[in-house]
Amino acid sequence: MVANLKPAKRPELFIALAKRCISLKDTRFLMVGALVGQAIRNALLTQAGNLPNFHYAGAVPLEEVNRLLDSAHIFVNTSSANGEGFPNTFIQSWLRGVPVISFRLILIGC
């Protein structure tokens, strides 16, 4: 997950996914982006607890995001479709051949 982690990005869903996949050997979940607001940051990091398969990297420069995507196997998007445009991170992932899993519904041509 790569984003400014405001409520519309629903980072708690990413943490929940990491928890559900804790038994999958060699599976790691990396969350990248600035957590907007100290209360949100504290709540999310408390929710993540000490998950051995989860790491929060914080805000990183674009070049580092691209390097992380170069080594990713899957990109997960948990954003809601309300108030959000088309994610640039989809394009960044696809340019690197990284499949995208999205928790949002995108209707094209409707």
C-alpha cells in the first residue's frame, strides 16, 4: 500500500488483510505513506500491533516508492471510490509489471 494514509484510503483494511494472512509463510505487507493526523497514526499502529508480516515504512520519496514497486509481487489498493480519482499508483505498478488488487469498484464507460 502506497498513499497519504487519510481515512478515505482505508489503511485499516490493509492491516486486517495482513492479519488474515499471518499464516502464509514468507508473505510480507509493506505500508508506505504519511499517516495524516496523530490520532489516526496511533490507532493504526496499535491495530497493527506486532504483526511479524507487517511493516510501516512511513513517507518515502517517489524514487524509493518506485524501487519498492520494482521488488513487489502485488500492489494492494484499499481506497474507497468516493472522492478519489484514478490512482497513479495503479499506473506506477503496471509499468513495473506488478498486478494490482483493489478493494474499490471502478466503473468504466457506465
